[in-house]
Amino acid sequence: MSRIIVTGGAGFIGSHLCERLVKEGNDVICLDNFFTGSKDNIRHLIGNNRFELVRHDVTKEFYAEADEIYNLACPASPPSYQYNPIKTVKTNVMGTINMLGLAKRCRAKILQASTSEIYGNPEQHPQKEEYWGNVNPIGIRSCYDEGKRCAETLMMDYHRQNKVNIRIVRIFNTYGPKMDKNDGRVVSNFIVQALQNKDITIYGDGSQTRSFCYVDDLIEGIVRMQNNKENFIGPVNLGNPSERSILEFAQMILRLTNSKSKIVYKALPSDDPIRRRPDITLAKEKLNWEPKIGIEEGLMKTIEYFDNLLKTEKR
Ligand code: NAD
Ligand code: UDP
């Protein structure tokens, strides 16, 4: 049993992680400012004496005793992180400094939720951990991409300078139940549009690719990374290497939902990466991890979640 802080614990990935850690018998402190997260995601844990929910903004200092930290606080969808870009930088930089300070004081182990976005619009394909990336430092995605890159730098410098025990995971597009239906990411947008027989909005011509990982697979990878006994600090890619174009993805969702929606094309946002697929050789070798849930199985679970949510909202 460990005392574990999960920042961003009321968000999509954070809420699945809190559930898993509580189930394993740990004491979990969930820190969240509810910018993109929701109490609904963790409502079932409130009242459990192994779970504490604290409304807290990670850009401010936080004092508690802990054995481990999972630093997930940061809006993840482009419309959410671009809503207040300066705040996104502060969350990544000041939030990570505050959590590293806590880790240093408590001698806690800290895992940083980094991202495939640190590779930017990649010139190497698939992306390996050694690749330094191709990131625009002054564009509309930079607050997130550069914020996350600086967070990795901080993790490494606290490790080298202060011997903090760190782990860095680079998460590729992840989906599943508890995604926010309005946060603008492609999986939630397409499923909700299809279930409501509304137009499916493809940005650009749909030839850009992504590789989607089901959330249960990702959580397994994150927990294995935190607990690995070799003191392997990463960075390590976590994602599903099965790559497809956004157009193919839209067609798959139309088929799985039996939807009457039409596909419509909208402008591609600037700096939208053209291709993205993780090379997960390192995760296989070091963590004996690879995704197990195929895209159709994962999508059916996610479609069921949004279908129930929409029906409940109607009542
Ligand atoms: P999410 O937006 O659902 O969750 C983020 C959580 O952080 C929310 O609960 C939000 O309220 C909270 N938060 C934001 N700013 C905060 C602040 N200043 N103080 C305290 N809490 C704050 O996103 P998610 O998909 O669950 O992503 C979780 C983490 O994983 C993020 O760090 C994200 O960058 C990273 N990640 C996610 C993906 C993905 O595909 N979902 C891919 C790569 C990286
Ligand atoms: N996208 C789309 N329609 C939407 C939402 C997103 O075509 O309604 C595209 C988006 O331009 C990107 C891809 O889907 O090329 C994945 O977008 P998302 O915002 O989910 O994640 P990210 O771009 O950060 O990978």
C-alpha cells in the first residue's frame, strides 16, 4: 500500500488511474481544479476511505506526504489547451515544478504524463524515443507541446541535480469511456455526432493519421512504468501502433454506430500533425507491455458509454 497523489485525477485518464490505484489498496489523493475534469468521473470513489478529493490548482504549491505522484494535470484536447494558452504553459511548467518539489521533499517517486506532441509534426515515422521532434515553438499548439517538453526537461534536471526518482511516459492518442463529450477531440466528436445522426466533421481532407490506444491498455502501461523495479526512467512511448487515417476512422465509427450521419470537411487547424504512430519496442522490452484491446472492441465500449450518457441527459 502506498500514499499516491494523482494530479488531474478527475480527468479522463486520471479517473481511470485513481480507480485502479484505489482498487489495488492504495491511499489516493486526487488533486484537480476541474477545468476539464469532472466530479462525475470519480463520484463512485467519493466516500471510499482510501480516496481523497482536493480541489487544487497545481500552479500553486501543495503540501502533503506521499510515496508516489502521477502528474497528469493539464488539459489534453486542442480546444481546451488553446482556450487559455498562458495557463496551459503555467500548468505544465509551474505545476511540474511544484510536484517535483513535493517529490524531492518527500523522496517520492514521480511519473510525468508526457505526450506524442513533443515530437510535433514528425519527420521520422514511426516515432522512437530517441527522436527529438519537429515542434513549432510559436504556433497555436506550442503552449502544450513546448510546455510538455519543458516539463520533461524539469523532470530530467531534478533527477540529475537532486536525485529525484522519476518516470516519463509519452502518451499517444488515447480514448475510452469518461472522455469529455464536449472537449473537441476526434473520438468523442465523431461518436457523439454519429449517435445523434449529425454531420461528422473531418478537419482537412482526412488523410492525416493517428494511432488510437484504449484507456485500459494505457493505464496498465503507466502503472507498469511507475512500478518497474529496474529504475528505468524513460522516456517511453505508450500507445497503440495500429495507425489509420482520420477518414478511415470516421467511416469505421459510422459503420459501428449504424449512423445516418454525413461526412463534412472543415478547415484543418494549423500545425495539425500529418502522421503519428508510436514505436513501442522500448515499452515491450522494458515493461513487457503492449496494447491488447483492438480498435473495434475499444470503440464499441466507448460508443456504449456515450450512448448511455446521451440517453441519461435526455431524461
Ligand atoms: P483531461 O483534460 O480529461 O484531464 C486533465 C485533468 O487535469 C482534468 O481533470 C483537469 O481539470 C485537470 N487540470 C488541468 N489543469 C489543472 C491545474 N492547473 N490544476 C489541477 N488540475 C488541472 O485529459 P486526459 O486525456 O485525461 O489527459 C491526462 C494527461 O495525459 C494530460 O497531462 C495529458 O497531457 C496527457 N496525455 C493525454 C493524451 C490523450 O490522448 N488522452 C495523450 C497524450 C498525453
Ligand atoms: N479532427 C477531426 N474532426 C474533429 C476533431 C478532430 O478531423 O471533429 C482531427 C484533428 O484535426 C486531428 C485528429 O482528428 O488531425 C486528432 O485530433 P484530436 O484533437 O483528437 O487530437 P490530436 O490532434 O491532439 O492528436
